[in-house]
Amino acid sequence: MSELDENIEYYNNYKKNLIQFVIHSCSYASQNKTVGRVRLTANEILDIIKEISSLEIFIYDLKLLKNPNNSILNYLNNKHFK
């Protein structure tokens, strides 16, 4: 597997783990079922959702790099270097 494929797989797994963490931490409203769970504030959940969103964009960019095309390379160049 190439390094690019490994990076895509790594970031996909990281994104899935973040989503599972949010679901696991926020699935019960009552306090009696939250043993061993982290109680997240609204701002912490928002920060995690922002991280997931940026990961999705980053993974999309990595997948674009797998398909070398002038229009795709111009898109990445304009997005990241200007």
C-alpha cells in the first residue's frame, strides 16, 4: 500500500474514532448511566465536530491527489498556497 493510501486510511479511522467518541460520550441524558463516560460541554462537542469537518476536507484532498489531473492540482494549489 502506498503512503498516500495509508494516510487516507489513518485519517478515515481517526474520523470514525472521533464520531464514536461523541456518540459514546453523549448517548445518555441521565447521570445514572454515564459511568466511565466523559461528559462533554456544548463547546467541546462543537470543537470535535469542527475537527471532523476539517478531516473530511483533508481526506477529500488526499483522494484528489491520487488522481493526477491538471484541474485537481490547480484546485489544491489555489486552496493551500494562495
